[in-house]
Amino acid sequence: MSSAQIEIQLIASVVAIACAIPGTFLVLRKMALITDAISHSILPGIVIGFFITHDLSSPLLIIMAAASGVLTVVLVEFIQKTGLVKEDTAIGLVFPALFSIGIILIAQNANDVHLDVDAVLLGELAFAPFDRFMISGINMGPKSLWIIGTILLITLGLLFAFFKELKVSTFDAGLASAMGLSPVVMHYGLMTVSSITTVGAFDAVGAILVIALMIAPAATAYLLTNDLKKMLLLAVIFGVGSAISGYWMAHILDTSISGSMTTVLGIIFLFVYLFAPNKGLFSVLYRQRQQRIEVSLLTFLLHLGNHKEEEERHVKHLNEHINWQKVQSKSVLDLALKNNMIIIHNDIVSLTKKGKKFTTEAIDYIVTNKNSEIENMKDRFFLFRG
Amino acid sequence: MSEKIAVRIDDLTVAYNYKPVLWDIDLAIPEGVLMAIVGPNGAGKSTLIKSILDIIKPIAGSIQIYGKPYKKQRSLVAYVPQKGSVDWDFPTTALDVVMMGTYGSLGWIKRPGQKQKKASLEALEKVGMLAFKNRQISQLSGGQQQRIFLARALVQNASIYFMDEPFQGVDATTEKAIINILKELRKAGKTVIVVHHDLQTVPEYFDWVTFLNVKKIATGPVKDIFNDDNLTKTYGINYKVSVQQ
């Protein structure tokens, strides 16, 4: 690996971490769409900053961009508060307006600046190592690594300091407000960090793909854990993982690095969406199938409880009587046997004491939602969970 | 009952987009009462609580908690928002939600420690939810979620408790459990203010009641003012409930 290759992967990884942290909170606050808006509407801020400094990596650009990012949020909320349109419409109104101001500014002054829309939207990680940070002639490494590294350090510092405040204001803004832990400050703080991160990352991955880096790792992590800290950690791991594997994918296929990173993110999300242990698609389908069988089990047990006569309780007659397919009858019988709810004697099925108790309690639970005794059965039966 | 006033509201007017939802409310809530706020949908019941807790800014009027503005008395007040106001899919556990009740006394930046954890576990035990401490909150039933919210308020160890529809969507067992805890709080000299929907249970559960419908209709002891006259004035139709005294 050349040092340029290492540097590119390092920059990509730091960008991914810096994006995953605010991204996690944005996903939990159902504000994914606002990153889309911010990533576009920071353009006029960047352009104006660039006109003043003529330096694409000047801190003023970041400040101006962050300001226009926060302005986006303020405008969206202002329009929303009029009550005339909903939030999604307000977002759709604000960011194209700000973005187009940026586009016009670039077009008007395109002759004397090295700033074009493609560079802003797509970024180019491959060029990042060429722009060095020099202190009195000494090469300190790629400039963009310094910028995004600083942003990451600030983000981490804020996260550690205000983790509790962020959590409570995200989960229950009313309580946070009543406790004097101003959710408004947290909201705009998060928006500012998101804007700054977006502009710090845009140099490397572009304004569009930064959305993927913010949302996809967090959304993937959300499917895998019930713990906020773990969610943050997983989002970071997914971000870094796809940054590095995306780089090598681009290397092998000789294509865009940021495009490959985002593709890997998408593939990871798809994989987790399908196979996640609890929230994944297959897991949900399996649970639904189990629930179907368990409903059948209850129906079957209830039928046994209602009928004393032997011909109603013969194994072979069950297919016809309850009108089930053979496979279903078998899996229901197996489930009942496994849980000691029935005994089969000479092909005549009878309820055990446990089976009788279970049937009464389960029906009672389903009808009234009252029985707390069902609690110890919940772990074994999907039917009674959540 | 002492005649100390826990919450005093003068000339409170609250508006959303310049449309008043609370008009010129005067209200004095004595210390140590278990009070229901009743009124039809859109009467401003939740808004009243949120205004007292400084979550919503009123356009006029003043609110005092034991003679001082809310901002100086936060530590005396606990709040249970409507269950539906939060996202129960949030990645966190029952214990963690209860711990959030300690955040107010901790203040900014400081993290909860062993002391806060111990208090939270005790609160969970009090509401009968200790066995569920590590359960993810979306895996709890509606009644259990409400108990978690109650535990979170208990851990705030306040003098005044505000609860927004704590009986909404809970089963009968939980409702009994909650009301018993509220009655215990009153016995301990706390003031408990509850937005309540089920008029039938008002005489059984509460000793004080406020009728609200944008304006304050009446406030006072349940045995004196919980009658068809006030109910009709509040709900606008000829309202009859069988009041068992």
C-alpha cells in the first residue's frame, strides 16, 4: 500500500465516524430527510465563503456552510409553524431555494474560481492526499484529514459531554424541557454539528454521498440493537467498514471511491435488513409463521377442551374436523406434545392439566390482556409478545 | 389539610398560532391534594400542565410553584407526559428510562452513577417492574410502559407530580396499581395533579377536581363540586353521571 492509499482510507474512515455519530441521533429523531436538505443548502454558504477567502479548505467556509445549514432548519421550522404545509413540504421548499442560490452564484462567477457543481456534489477522495497542510514549510499530511479530524474530535467531545442530554431530549423532549435540559439547545446543537460535519465531509465524499454516510450506518445499526451506546458503536463500525471495503472495491473495479463506499453501505444494510436476528425480514417472517402455528395450537386446544367424545379427538379426524392441511396438523400436534399440553393414547388426543390451564389463561390473556401469569410463557410463545 | 398553596396560576392565557386554547385561567391548587383535571378533547388540559412546566410559553399570566417561578422550583416537580408522546421503539431499556428521571437533579453534563441507579431500581420495584429492568421498552405492554413512566416520576422524588393521562391504554390491574401509588404519594403529603378522562372514577380516585374547557369552569373538593351542573357546563351537553359518594 502506498502512503496515498493509506491516507485515503484514513480520511474516508474519519469521515465515516464523524458522520455516523450525528447520523445516529438524526435517525432516532426521524430527521433523516433534514440531512438531505442540509447537504444541499450548505452550498450557498460554501460559495460565499469561497468568494471571500478563495480557499476551498478555509475554516470560514465551514462556518458559513454551518450557518446556512442551521438557516435551513430554522426556515423549515418557520414554514412548518405557519400550519399551512407539513414538514416534508417545508423541507422540499427550503433546500432547493438555497441550493439554487448557490448554483447561480457559482455560474455567475465561474470564470475566476476553481469551484464547480460536480466537485461540490460528488467530491473526489482520490485527490484528497494532494492538498497538503504545511506549517512553515513542513508537510503535516493531507489538509482534509486535519479538517475532518478536528470536526470528529469536537463531535466526540460534545457526545461525551452531552450524551445524557442528547438521549433524553431525543427520547422525551417534554421531560427534558421540564427538567431544564433545554431540548431546543440540543436540537440546534445537533443541527450545527450535522452541518459542520457535512461540509467537512463534502470535500471528500461530496454533498450527496454524505447523506448515505450519515443515515445508512445508523439505520443498519438500529436493526441490530436495543441499546443507544451499542447503536452508536455499530454505526461507527459499519461506517468505517464500508469506507475501507468501498475503497478497495473502487481500487479493483477502477471506479469512484465515494460511489463504491455508498454501494457497500447499501449492501450491508440490505444484508442486515434481511438477516437481523429480531427486526430482520426473515426473522419477522419466521415469527409470523410461528404465531400462525401458535394460534392454530390454541384453536386446537380449545377444540379438545370443548369435546369429550372420542371421535372428535382422533388424530386422523382432526384434519377433516378443524379443516387443516396435514403438515399444519402435524406441526401443531408436535408443538402441543413438546410443551406437554396433550397426550396421545391410541391416536386419541387428550388435554393434560397443563394444557387445560394454558388454554384458559391464554384465552383470558388474549381477550382481556390482563393475565400477568402469562408472563412466564411469553419467552416461549411469540403469540403473547408485544 | 394544610392551606398552603402548591401551585398558583393567575390570568393564564395560552395560544397556538394566536388561537387561544386557555383563556384567563386562575387556579390555586392546595398542597396535598390528589386532583383530576377533566374536560372534553381540546379543552386545554395537557396545555395547562405543559404551561405550568414551562414547556409551552403562555402569552399572558403568571405561574408560581410554592410562591416562586417554575424555573427556580424544577426540583420540586415531576412530570409524566402522555405515553403516546414518545417513541417506544427507542433503543433503550426500562431501567434506563427510569434513570432519566434523575437527569434533572444531576444537571448538565454530570452522568448518573450508582446512587441514581439504586434509586431507579427502588422505583421500579415500587411499581412492580423490577423483573423487567433490562427489557427493551418496545417489548413492554401499554400498562407496563405506563408503570415505567410512573417509576421515572417517582425517582424524581418531587413534591408535586403532574401526570398526563396515566390511565390511557392500561389494563384494570395497572390502573389500580397506579392509583394506589398516587394515593400513597398524597398520604406522604405530596400534591398530585392528573389529567383524567374517565369521569366515572373521579369520585373514587380523587379528592379534588378542576373542570376545564378553555376557561376554568370550577375547581374544588370532589364532594362539593363534582355534580351534573358543572359537568354540563364543561361538556356542553346535558351530562349525567352516577356519582357515588
